[in-house]
Amino acid sequence: MVVLWIGVMAVLIHRSYIEASGNLATDLARYGSSAQWRGVYYRGEKIGFTVSQTVPVDGEDGALELQEDGQLQMSLLGSHTITMLRTTARVNRAFELQSFTFSLDPGTGPITVAGEVRGSGRAGLTSRTTGLHISITSNGRTRTEVRQLAERPMLTLNLVRRLADEGLTPGSRHQWSVFDPATLRNAPVIVTVGAREIVRAANMPIPAFRVEMEFAGLHTTSWITDTGEIVREESPLGFITVRETAERARSLAVPGRIRQDLLQAAAVVPDMSSGLPPIGDPRDVRRIRMRVDGADLSSADLMGVGQRVDGNIVEIIDAQKISAVAASESFEPYLRPEPFIESDDADIRAAAEEAVRGVSGPRARAESLTRYVSSTVQKKPTVSLPSAREVLRTKIGDCNEHTALFVAMSRSIGIPARIAVGLAFVRGAFYYHAWPEVYIDEGGNRGLWLPVDPTFNQFPADATHFRLARGGLDKQAAILPLIGRVKIAVLELEVTPGSTPMLVGQAVSGAPIALPVQRLASRWCLPCFLGGHE
């Protein structure tokens, strides 16, 4: 789910959707003296850079190509990772999007998303519909589809240039739809132009307009010149980009390993002051009752599958206590392929059939898939697009990669599965996490949705898995505004007899064994690699 963090981080870095080639120096050779370089910082520590430029398209009157490359270097639970990025977008003289190519390489090879906007009146589209023809390429294979959009989309890459082209007028307000290649969805962005201010960048004062932007529930502040150059951008979550010279932008301020750990910074340390013992092994938890503040808990996704919400009180029971009920919904959506859940891929189906060979019954087959994915995928924090096909190839990833592969494999052999996202408890804190829910058909039109966790090798998942949403990256975006705001107080805790004593409301000496994490979250982070789950 770090991918979603990268996707929304593009609001801060604007235009940070990029593709990596094998040689960064070669990629950067296309940038001339007019290119704009920016350093990317997290809480004062440099984690990378971006560089962008606009060039005319030969032979096309007024057409422009917007280009950007970059590099992000991060620490994720002690693992050092470097991600290469590239974007190319073609626009007309009004800076309206015509086509784009976006991809991202976490070091295992790029996944590329390309799109072409085709206006109304083509391919049977209505006069009010725009067709976006999308292709997704990984490991030399390409999938295509067409999305029909209510209006012509923009990328964050061309949003600022279009804003400058229309004129930066203090007090003006704009609302556009921005297409996010990571989620393959349009999302509204609201831009408000403020007064002109003097901003220091590259050791010199620069006049620029203060621009406030709301996107995916997150707020950023930018300082933009009349020509559409971003001098500085700030996020309340601690990210800053600032214009720098090419030499300074490409140099890291801290040699060696990045000190700020983005994943640990996302953790939510629960309040156990009600006299409860610390949560030892989450697998021993049979029931947990919590007060959750700072989040809207009204979504229907929060109810069911062992979880119940009453106001701001959340109760989760051990998934082994979930009973089968009469089927009341269509499972067809949970059996078909999706852009990054390639359940119709021959290799994924072959791997799934091998994983369940000789195993009969939906429950036993689902467990075999859980064990297979857990043992096959190397647990490593990854900034990538979680394509199931790519995960099967690289066999590397975090909880999003584990979940994408499990869901695709499960669907490929006819077992309905879907993605759940929320928080899970690991060694003293709740971390943002993703896991699958799989439908267990018990016959007679009865069955149950069961949470499982191939990242932690749990079948079923333990009762500290607090679900906030279901679905792919487009659904998960709704959770981003919660990061850094959620507070959890554990009110009641029941555990397996003979493990941690079941003491509710009684003072216990000692304190929870908590990691040195901070409540202020990063953009999007996961708990998958803290260990303790075998």
C-alpha cells in the first residue's frame, strides 16, 4: 500500500508519476538548461528529487510534451529502498491532456501505465463522454481497456501549467478532475489561488502566488510563479519540495541510510490506560473492543466479517467464531479480473492450481493459497504498483503485493476474494495494512467471508485486524485523510486462556512494549515486516 502513498504524494510533488529505465543518467540527459529541479524532503531530511521540463512537439501546432523524472530514496522499517520515476504527458495549446505514459520501478522492473484521451463522438461514445484508452505493461505483456469519463481528465503534471495558462488571479477558485494512473480513477481537485508572496528558493527571493489544493482529502500549499513553475510545496504530513540547482537537487543531504522511517512514522500506538495488559501475540486475541477517534466510521465497509461498529466504538471478534449465513449477494465481482488483479492470467492460474493440488473443499483450498503466497513472496517493503502478475514474477513485496497475488490466485480457481485495508496490531502499535477476505462456500447456499493474512501467514487473520475499507487503490484513497489523525483506546481485551491473563478493568503493572513510533503518520504505510509471525 506504499503505492497509494506514492500516488497521493504526487499531489505534493505534482507530476511524480514516472517510469524508470535502467540508467538514471541516461534518463536525465534529455533535460536542458531550462529544466526545473526540486529536492524532496521528509521532516527536514532529503529523500529524493524531481526534474521537469516542457518542450514543443515537432510537427504539431501548439502541442507540448511535459516531462518529469525523479528518484525517491526511503527507509521502510529498516530496509533501504530506491524508486525511480518518470512521466511524459502530451497536451494541446490549452494544456488539455491528450496522452500520457507513467511508470514506476522499485528496482525489480517497471510497470507502465499509458493512456490516450479520445474525444466525444468516437467509438460509440456519447457526446458528453470522453474515452480514455489505457494500457498496462509489465514484464513485456500488455493489458488494455477503455474508461468512459464524464469529462476530459488532467494529470497533476499538467494541472499547474493549465492554472498558469488561465491566469493566476488571487481569490479565484477552480475545480477539475485529475486522473490518477495508480488507481485508474478520476478524482476531484479543488484549487484556490491566494496572494503573491516572496518565497526563498535556491538562495534567492522569488515572487510566487500561494495556492491551496485539496485532493483525496489531503491539503497541500504551493507557491507558483506566473509561468507555472512550482517554487515550493508543503504538506502538513511533513513533506516539502523546493526548487534547487541541479547539483543540489541530485545530492542527498544525509549520506548512507535515510534516518526517518516512513512506515514506523505511520503507526498508531493504542492507549492502554484503562488497566489492560499489553497485547502480546495478536493471534491470542479473541475479542477486542476499542474507542476510535479521528475517523468517520459510518461506511458500510466497517460492518460485518467479525467486526461491529456503534458510534466510535469498534468491536472485533476472532474470525474463527464467524458463522455461515445464507448467501445474499452476487459473487461475480469478486471472481473477475481487474487491472492489477490479473486472475485471467495463465501463469497465475497455473500457480494457483499447483498450490491447491490434491486439496479439496473451499476452506482447505483457501488455506493452501494463504500458505503458498506467504511462503513464496519475500517480505520486503516495496514502493510499486501491486500487480499480481508482477508479484508472481518477482516474488517480492509487502502486504499489498501479498494481498494482490492471493486475490488473483483465489479468483482464478473460482473462489471469491476481495481486498480489505485498515490497521493491524504488531509489537506495540497498529500499522496500516492490507489483507484479503475470501468467501468460504459451505453448501446449501450458505457461506461466510473470512479474513486471512498471507503476509503474516495467518488463516484466519487475528482479531486485531481493524478494517476501514474494501477494494483497490481507488477505494483505499478514502483512508488517506485519516493518517495522523486516528487515535485508538483499547477498552476491553479477551485473549486465549493460558496466554496473556484476561484482565479487564484491573490495574496491571508494566506497560505495553511499544516501538519508538510517532503518531504523526506518513502518507501511507504498512506493518508487514515487524516480524513475530511465522
